[in-house]
Amino acid sequence: MLVFGSFGKNGNDGNGQGPSILDEVRAYWEALRENGRLPLRSAIDPRGLANALEQVFLIERIASGHGRFRLAGNMFQDLIGMDVRGMPLSTLFEPASRQRLQPVLEDVFESATALHLGLEAERGIGRPMLSARMMILPLRGAAEEPTVALGVMMTVGGIGRAPRRFNISTLRSEVVFKTEIVSRIVRTSDVEAQGFKEGPTIPLARRRPTGKPVLRLVHSRIDD
């Protein structure tokens, strides 16, 4: 049984200094690999993700190109305006970008790829500029197949009025095998050509001191 509690913090220093949350999660994932194999889902320990608990999630494959949230940090509830547990990952995306997401998300599970997305939220009244970076990393389940994945999302800007959904501005997918990472798919937009500027994440933990756990468990016991 894996229990994600409330011992974590947002993990954002407010000044953009030091390694990003994405770097920390990637380093943790890499440290769990043995002989180049994907990490086991059962090896994920929330103590190793203490700086990122609000921003990490676990998804499981439910159909070709579709995954649903099993665990999700509080940031995702703020973005959508409701609990996202059990909801599809595509809930975070605008309809046009859902079509782009589907084949590369299937690659995460089917071909054991690591997925990197640059995201831009639609703007409007009460919805200020909001950018994000997302990374999804495959995990091995009990059947040795990558049917689950660890994800993390880092935002830059104000959330404003929920729901906030995103368009994909940049997309990069990497095939993961043994100790090598080989670039497989690169799709570049004008935003990527100009460079994605990383900034501080929104300090959600300070903005909403509810005392609730920053990462919620869908079930008390998760079977792979």
C-alpha cells in the first residue's frame, strides 16, 4: 500500500533559482532505474518527491492514447476547479490539443517514451497569462508493462478563474531504453523557436492554506 500524505511542500523557491521541479522529479525517476530498466510503480516513495507533491501525478492507461489520474497534487484541483482523481489526463487540454496528445501519450505506455510538453493556457476575463511545462515518465507495473506513468507539471503565471485548460505549444518525446535517451519525435512551434522561459511556480501552498493533503490517494490500495 502506498500512501501519499501531507508532509510535502510546494517546492517552489519563488525566485527561479536552483534546479526546477521537473529536474528533481527526473533525477528521482532516474535514480530508481536498475540496469537501464524502467522504475517499478511500487518503488515510488512520496518522501523522494517531497518538494513536488503539489505538482506531481500518477496516471494509468485506460485505452489507446488515454490515461486517467490515479493520484494528483492539489494544483490540479486549482486548475480545473474540482477533484481530478479518476478523470482523464485530457481534461487539462483544449480539444485541439487533445488530438495531438493522444498518439504521444500512447507512446509513453506502448513504446516506453518520456514525454515533454510546453503548454499555454487560453486567456480571458479572470484568466491571466499562464504557461506550463509537463513531463510524463513511464513506470513498470506488477506485470512488467508500462501501464502507469509518473508526471509533473510546473506553472508560470496566475491560475485565476478555473477551469484553466492548455494548448500544446511544444512537444518532445524520447524513447527510453537501458541507460540511453534517444530523441524520437520533435515538433517545434514558434514558441519553442523563441525558447521557453522558465520562471517561478505559483506558491499554491501559501495561497490556499486549507491544511488538506497536497496529494490525494484514489484508493487506499493501488493494484498494478
